[in-house]
Amino acid sequence: LVHRLHADRSELQPLAERLARAKRRFNVLAFDLAGHGASKLPEKTKPPGVERMREDVKAAIAEVDRATKGKTSSIVLVGSSLGATLVSQVAFDEPQVSALALISPGAAIGGLDVYAPYAEVRNLPTFLAGAESGPVTRDPLDALAKMAQAATVKR
């Protein structure tokens, strides 16, 4: 579970708890991106760039693989806002990723475009969720739903 910019893993805690209670067994990992939450950087350290945050997502996938002793056959990446863009970018390079959930994806957050990376993985089953009104979420949801080969949209 990958949180939004300037947030931390607690943002997705209710979802993590719900997945933990689900009848189907899920291994869930919510973590703080570098410079967020418990992953604070030393003072006077330049904020981490997008490349570092992508590496954090890849490291989380590697940690799940390690923790399950390589028995994880399929990974679903869930990202909120900037996290939605990050998981779309990482999914292309990670063959274990079998589906995506993009929550409140923005068209361009921190100068990052969600459309180009998502176009590379639009064949993955995708759950899209966001607010019913307001162009910040509505327009990206509409566009991503059209791009997706198999998407469920919840507003």
C-alpha cells in the first residue's frame, strides 16, 4: 500500500485492517516512503526524489518476496494519489504484479504524469477509485478507465 505525497502509511491503515480481516488470506505491507512518516530524513537533507520513492516501492516488493520465502505468486499494488503514479511506474518492471488499485489518481502530481506509465500496464486488472465530483480526480479516473483493458471504477 503506497500513500500519497506528504502523508504516511497511516493513510491506508483502514484498508490494511480490512484486508487483514478478509476471508481470503492476504499479506499486506503498508510502508512510509522516504522522507514521510517514520521514514523521516535527517535535518537539512534534500527531500527524496521520485526515483528514490520508486525504489522504495521496489524494495517493498522485494521485502514481501523475502518475508514469504518466495512463495508470493501475485502482488497487487495499491497507490493513493502520487502513490498511484508510483505503482503504475513500478508495475511494468515487476513481473509478480498481477493487478493495480489506483485511489484518487491525479493527472500530474509533482510533475509526474500518471497516463504514460499506466499506458504500459493497462492490461493489468485495475480498480480505480476517487471522488464523484471535481476535475482533480474525476478527469483522471475517466481517462484511466478508458485506457484500461479491464477496470472497475468506484466513485
